[in-house]
Amino acid sequence: MKQMIVFLSMLCIIGFTQAQSIMDVSADDGFINEVIGADTLGDGTQAHDIYRLTSLDATYKFTDAVNAKGDISIIGVLDEGSDRPPCVQPAILEDQSIPPTFLIVNAADVKATVRNVYLLAYAPNNNANGGGVAISVLADNVKLTVDNCVFDGWQTFGIGYSGNWDDFFVTDSHFRNFVHPNQHYIGEVIRNTWPGEAFTDTMVFTGNTMLAVNGYAACPVTQFYESYFEFNENIVLYTFKNPFFIFNVTDAKINDNIFYGLYAGGVDTLENPWWDNLWVGDTTYGIIALQPLDSANAANFQPGDPESAEGMRNVEVKNNQYYWPTALTDFWDNWNSTQANKVKRPGFMNDPTTAMFANDTDYPFLDASGNFEADLSWMSDIDDWVLNGSETDFTVGLLEYFEQIRTGTAATDYWGYEMTFVEDTPGWVPPWPLPENSFVTSLKEETFSATRPSGFKLKQNYPNPFNPTTFISFDLLKASDVKLAVYNVTGQLVETLIRDFRQAGAYTIEYDASTLSSGVYYYELTAGSFKDVRKMLLVK
């Protein structure tokens, strides 16, 4: 016990992470970009690392983007009863224009976090900037973490980036009604901005919901190289175009997702075959579409031995559910029977990609298994609203929008699901919970609950005592920045075993203590705000 007290006392002295300073920001303090922008030290750097949004009875407004001068976290304080997040929306400028972007990161090597925030694209006059991008990353080697946020109504991108080797970790967030009234290739969740000439390091999406998205759910534009792509346990409900632009991925996991009503706009005679298959003359289209690496990407993936690159690609596409409602497939059939501008219907995986996954000789590390078409016809309520529109929110419906796009008449109409309408009154905040919350929750509970841990937990190592190797296991309820470290009885750091960002799940690592002397050691797990310490005994 005395050793434990000494150890814990040492933790208080040495700490495990650099201290961060917090500034509480109320909606009454003024425009949020001006409040954060004015919070600087004499040298112009940010005075605080964390800006905590505390107002739930009014929206925060911005007249220009918050510009990150260094590492920054914008964290909303959730309502204790309902988990409602604070809301941020654009103000109306003097010239009646609307600012397009909430947060810009334009300095290299910045770590930026946005958590528990409702990012609304609509201003108090209920208009949105047609070129709006909620978060824009313009510098190299940026790490952006987005967790438990709502992105509502962004007509261009939720997240856009043009920096090289940026990292994106997006978890448990909600992207809804990303619809531009006359441009069906924008309205995207994340995009390597046109012309997409940036290299991407890591892009991870876990536990998110995308509903009524015109363009892509994830678009690193892998015409240029990307180190790692992961898209697991997400629900994507209705996209007009293909949900992914990931043709040249080399290391990827696309597992345990629900894809419903995707690629609803198909591919018409003007688009076929050049665009949605990245200029490869294929006549089939799918949610999952890869292609052989070009010479530049092969050299990036396997420098010094690009000829081996194709056979070293490691891509999983496993246990995904997909479904197209009958109302949509019948519409496609009727359209093609009556119109000259016919559309190619999508499937789950296009033909060239299917052939790649079936070729174990040339592609030994491609695994497509457990994917199936699931009957989700019980979601007919959402089908009627999305496909046919509603006078309640003045949408025309996806089917009429399809006709407008395919006949060149699209102008001002929207499709979507229960659009958010702003009331320009004091104390207005968006309705909560989200209108689709009930059926999204049902989908998550049916599909994902059995595979996720019930909480954060650090487990006792085994065997214990040990010599010289032992196993350490832990559970993560949510995706988190994780540190797992070993200390001696005086609190001195012996070794850091893990220090990175990890997804929700159960983990086990093997620890080799062959270089240590016999004795008592402590291992500590830090995952977000969770922290726990356990003791282990090395006996040689």
C-alpha cells in the first residue's frame, strides 16, 4: 500500500500529459471567432488550448472563421439530461452575406479537436452559404479529431483539406442534409479539395451517421497517395453519388457498415465511363470501387520496389450490409424505360474490383467476406420522406431532384430528411434530439452493440507474476487518444507501450520485460478522461 501511495504521489508531480489551459466561452460573450481570436499572448500565440462552450439556450455565431494559431480544442458542454450539444451557426454580415467556414487550420503540425458541437450551416435568416465548408485544413501534417458532433446543412463540404500528410479521426458524429440545390457532386462529408493534389496520411471514420448526402461520405481522392483508410461501423443513408472516392487505397478497412439507398443518382450517359471510375472505361458501378495503382502511387507505397506494390495491398471489405428500397429501384427501371439519358445502376462492388478480390495470386491480401444485402424495408417512413419530399420542410424529394439533375433543370430545390429551419428569435436552438434519432438508434443497437465494449476498462495482466512476458488488455468505449505506460515503484517512467489514437474496441498487447530487474511495476492506461493503474510483479 505504501508503494502505491508513493507511486500515485509521483504521478501527481510528474504528470502524464502537458497541462492544458481552459477558457469557458458563453454565447453572450460575442462572436465566437472574435472571442477566440482575441485570446492571445503578447507574441500572438493562443493564450488557451481548450475553449469550452457552455451555452445551451442560445447559439454561438461567427462572422469569420476561427483561425487556429496552434493546437486547439473546441469542446461543447453537453446538457446533462438530453446530451444536447451547444450550437454554432454563421451570422448575417452587414452586406447580407454569410461567412462560409467555422474553423480554419492553416499552420503545419497543429492538433485540432472539435467535440460535442452542433455545426449548423444556416444563418438566422435561414440561408446557407452555397460554398460553405464547416472545417477547412490548409496546412501539412495536421491532425484533426472530430467526435460526437453534428454537421447540418453544409452544401459543399463538412471537412475540406488541401494540406499534405494530414490525419483525420472522425467518430460518433452525424452528417445530415448535405445537399446543394443544383450541383450534385458537392455536398460531401470530407474531401481532399479539388483538384485533390494532396497526399493523405490517415483517414478514420468510426460510428458515424451520414443521412441525405449529395456527394461522398469519404473522399480522400486517392488519385494521389493515402497511407491508411478506415471506415468501420458507420451508417450511410442515401447519397446521390458514389459514397467513396478511394480507388488507389493500399491499406484499408471498410467493415461492419450499413449502406442504404446509396448512389441513388446512378451514372448517366454523360458521366459514363470517365468520372466515377476515375477515367477507367468500366461499364459497372459500385459502392466499393478500386483500381490498379498508377506508377506514382505504386512508388509511394513500395519505394524501391514498385513492381511488388499491387500484391502488397491490404484491403478488407467485410461484414457490410447494403440495401436499395424498392421505391428507388422501381424508379430507376421506369426512368430507363422512358428516357434517352439512361442511368447505370450501382451494385455493392463493381466488376473490376470483384475480380481483384477474387484473384488471390495477384492480390493475396484483399479480403471481401461476409457482405450481404439486408432487408431493411421497415425503414419505409424515411423512404417516403427522402424520396418524395415533404411540404413540412419544403423539399422536393430525391426522385424529383434526380429528374431535375438528369434533365439539366435543377436550380433552387432541395431533397433531404426533416431540414432544420432557423427561427430568428432570442434563445432559438435547433430541435433536439435529431428527427432521425429513433431509427438510427435502432440500426446501431441491432448492428453494432454486440461488438462494442460496455465501458473503458484496464484489465489485470496475465500471467501475474510473470517472467519475462505478460499480456495487458484494455477496453475502449469510444475512440480515444491512448497512452499505456509502465512505471517503477518510485513513479519513474520505464517504458511507453502505446501512445496513439485508437478506435473503440478491445485490445491486448504482449509486454516483454526481459531487460528489467525483478520487482513490482505499475502500468497505467489513459484514454481521454479515463485513467486507471494496475500493479504487476516480475519474478526472475
